[in-house]
Amino acid sequence: MNYQEALDYILRFADYERLPRSGIVWDLARVEMLLERLGNPQHAARSIHVAGTKGKGSTAAMIASILKQAGYRVGLYTSPHLLSFTERIRADGRPIAEEEWARLTEVVKPEVEAVNAEGTYGELTTFEIYTAMAFICFRDMKADYQVLEVGLGGRLDATNVVRPQVCVITSISYDHMEVLGDTLAQIAGEKAGIIKSGATVVGSSQFPEAMEVIERVCRERGVRLIRVGAEVTWQKGSSGDEGQTFHLKGLEREYDLSIPLLGEHQVENAAAAVAAAEVLEGMGAKISAENIAEGLAKVHWPGRLQVLRREPWVIIDGAHNTDSMKKLGEALKQHFSYDRLILILGFSADKDVAGMAAEAAALTDNIVLTRTRSPRAVKPEALAKEFEKHGVIPKTADSVADALKLALAGTRPNDLICAAGSVFVIAEVMEEMGG
């Protein structure tokens, strides 16, 4: 089996990143049955489990980078990918090779067929298969730690089969309401489903109703909760278009740190990563202040306020809900000096299009709407109606490539083009600009 054959096999199953999520039965029993047949590889490495609405991927990448700098073998599992499926499974900081992806698929395939043939809990999904492949990879590489980003929610996510040492819950806001619930308390309840007895929880600052749920679950399960922003604090330093500095007061010591990621929200994510590292240190891990500083300075996490070009600026960001669109606007004003802002936007059907349109329309009236190759992408003509409610008449393009050409036409050197609204949008912009 080669890489393409492996992809073709896995994508035969229900892929709820690309397709509507209605009708799926969320049940951990399927993936537990699969992992049991594979020898329960999820328990081979010590686990750090990261949930949240925003920032969970960045935070997971930061934790993994710190552990790598400390000399540990580290597996990192995240989703979705930008340009290659292999990005989802990283071994010691690097996406696995296509040959390794094919090997892992060959390992899981007979057990997938057996579980599906039995059919007790329904057919396995693509994400459940990816997750099993990640656990096998980390077991086979003899990883000391595995850092796992939740795919969706937490309580019933396929990653929620581990016994974590540390659970991290990043910022919670409205997203995936059709699955997780339409109140912050309900959404927080799903995210808090990763909290298990014996773990320590690191919680980013939250809306009060979300934090109340997290605090209650921690009390019920008898675990310590570390509050980022209260027990771990920071002061902003300098910033430019390539990164920012800050002073952080952690649980055990103070640090002068830098990260090659922009936006104040990334400083909060870094604070959560430092708190998680200090908790692990308290559990016996050998992690120094230098490891933490170097790990954050060297973290690589593309697609988050990433500069692809200057004169004019072309920037991509994964903002895909109302709160993240608002923070994107704040970050652009904080880190960049520009004359005109042009937004390239495309949204998936399950997102809060009205909320994101309101935030985007408040930033600029130079907007190009498009659709990606994703089956869940909304047609730009339908999106335009939401912007017209705010007095903005956007341009439309049938593809991301055409949207980029339209946005670049007539720009001046000090203009700024930013593509956002969906990970599929930023991935296709990266493709157009050479990856």
C-alpha cells in the first residue's frame, strides 16, 4: 500500500471534517474496540490532553516543543491539516513520512475491517482511524510523551481514551453548536469531559459560565485546577511581524520569553503551555527554564497570523468563529501597519456566519468572499447577503485562487490582505503561494 492508496482507503469512511455532521452517533466504544484489538497503544506514552474552542492546536504544539527541547521523545497529534494529512501525526516535531502513513494504515486496516464487520457500535469514522494510527506511531517510536489535541468537543472525542497527566482547556467560545450545545455551559461541559481523576487541569481564562462548569467538574473529580491569568500571569513586551516577547510569572519561577506567533491570545496559550510544563516537572519530568524558553522560541505552528508575503502584506489566519474573528482584527491592528485592509473570507455551513460577518464588516468594507473545495463550503453569493446587512457590498469569487487574484489587483505596497474564515481557505491560499 502506498500513501495515496492509504488515503483512498481511510477516506472511504465517514469524514465529518468535510461532510455534514448530522446523523453521526458519537460513541467512544468504537475506537475503544479498535484500540483493544491493536493492544491499547494509547497507554504506551504519558499523555497531555488539550481541549478548547480556540488555541488548542497552538498550545499543544508549544507543549510538544518544550518537551522536545527537554530531550524527550514526543508525539504530537493535531487536526485538521493544512497541506498534507501527514501533518496530523508528528514525531519529535516533524510530520511523519508518507511511507510511515501508509505503514500505519496497513497496521490498522485488518482491525478496522474486523470492528466494522462486527458492527456493534456502527462503522468507524476517518478521525477515529487517524487517532488509532497516531497512538500506534507514538508507541512504535517509543515516545516518552504524547500531546493530543481534541478533534471536536472532548467528552466523546476519539482522543478521550487516554489517562492524561495534564489536561489543558484553552479558551471556550461558541462553535460546533449543532453537536456541543448552544450555551457556553453546555459547550464547556463537553470540553471538560477530558478531565479525569489523577490529572492536573490547566484552564485558560474563560467566560464565567464556562469557568463555573470547569471548576465544578474539577471539584467532582478531585483534581487541581490551575487558572491561567490568575496563578500564571504575564506582561507584554515588544512585538513585530515575526513574533513577540513577554515576561511570565509561572507556578515555580519567572521567565523572559519569546514566541514566533502573533496575537495576545498566543501569549495566553504560551502561558498555558508553561503551566503544563511546570506541572509535568512537578511530576518528575526534567524540564528546565531554558528548555521552556527554547521550546517556545522554536515552536512552529503555521496558519496562525502567518505572513506569506510583504509589499503588499499577505497574511493567513485560522479564525473560524465570531470571537476569533474579533481577535484577528485586534491582532492585525496591534502587529501591522497598513493603509488598506482587504479580507478574503470563506465559511463552512456549520459556522456562525452572521456573527463572523458582523465582526469582519466592522474591520473593513474591502472584502472578497469565496468558497473552497470543501463540500461544506457556503457559496459566496449566499454569504454576501450577511455582509449587505452591515452596509458592505463584497466582491465574490468562485475559487480561492480567483479571490486572491481579485484581492491583489490594484493593491499598493502598504496594503494588507488577510485570508481567514476557515482552515480550508488558508490552506488553499498557501497552495496558491507555494505552500
